[in-house]
Amino acid sequence: MKDKEVCILSTRPVDGALIEKAAHQNIVIDTIAFIEVKKMISNKVAGRINSIAGEKATVVFTSMNAVEIVVETVPITPLMPDWKIYCIGGATFTLVKKYWPYDNVIFTAKDANELADRIIENKEKSVYFFCGNKRREELPTLLQKQNIEVEELVVYETIETPQSANKTYDGLLFFSPSAVHSFFSYNKPAAETIFFAIGNTTASAIKQFSTNSIIVSDFPAKDQLIDKAIEYFTERPTNVSRKTD
């Protein structure tokens, strides 16, 4: 690796162990949170969740925030609701497994499009989609086009917290489209800055603001995205091609 210290900005907090892991490779990770997540659950939605808890329902989670809030809201019983669960992989899947038996998880996916494809393939007739107020359109749109009933239950809100990053970074880590929008509302990175996206949806959001090189994590997990950045900067190629696989 080159002697020059590499500086990366993570647009959300990361574990100290990951920061230390990068430091061992002469990579400094700064963290600035560009979004804030707040529980937003009305009495009507809470009542609906309580009702669904008694059903053998098919449910969809695309964020760990939704998982945490739904778990807080369901009635306290020895067993969690006996739901069929479709979810995004990475941290969301890890959290689902913490509360539900593995057999309840029907499928995990890298992104919402892949998740929707499997729901359609499995011929589900209806799903409950626990989401935030800024959820993407892809999943409900794809399902509704196949006449699959989607009941959306908004359980949290995402608030953008834009601020200036008064430093030039070699790399930027993005974990959601909302963080992308928040970051670019105040910042214009250097042309040589490399972007790292946790998934294709986040990569697509970056493309709206920049033509810089984008490297997408192989799996939607925070530690894997950081590993991808460490791998890139420790084995930096001479010529960088744009990656959005």
C-alpha cells in the first residue's frame, strides 16, 4: 500500500472496530450523519400492527429501522407473530433473525427489485410492507402491477440533516438514497473522489448528482461496504472503471 494516508467519510456512524480495522491499513474513516431516523407510528398504524400480529401474514422489511419499531409495537407474548418474512439482507436480515426463527424468513435479497421478483415468483396474493416515509417506489409498484395487494404501514420518518464536509476525501461511503440527497445538497466532492454504495438503489441516487466512479458493495451490509473500500484503497488499480454491478 502507498504511504499516503487515505481519508474516507462515512455518511452514517460506524462501529469503532471497523474504524480500527481501516486504521491498520493507514485508512482514516471520519463519520458524519447526514440523516436522522425517528419513530413515527400513529395509533391507527399501531392498532393495525397489533391486529396483523394475530395473522399468518406475509410481511416485507427493507430496513432495520422498520424491524426495530415493529418489534417494539407488537403485543408482548412469548412468541413473535408467525409471519412469512421477505427482507433485505445484511443488517435487516440479521435483526430479523434476532427476533424470528430462521424458518420464518422466506427470502432475502440485495435490493427491493430482487425482493419483489421473488414475491411475485412465489405467487403471494398480498403483503404488509413496513416502511419509512421516504420509501422507494420500486417494490410496491412492481407488486401492484402483478395484482399483489400491498398494504403499506409507515412506522418511521427519515429526516435529512445536511451539513458541509470541510475536507477533501479520497472516498465516500453511502448507505441510503436519503443520505445521498442530504450530502449533495451541501457538498461537491472532488472529481477523483471514489463513491462506495451499499446497493444499486443508492448507487442510482449518486448518479443523479455525480459522474464519479461508484463501487457497489457485493452485499447490503455496513461491514462489507467498508471492507470493499479497504480492499479498493489497499489494492488501488491504475485505471478505475465505473462499477454499478
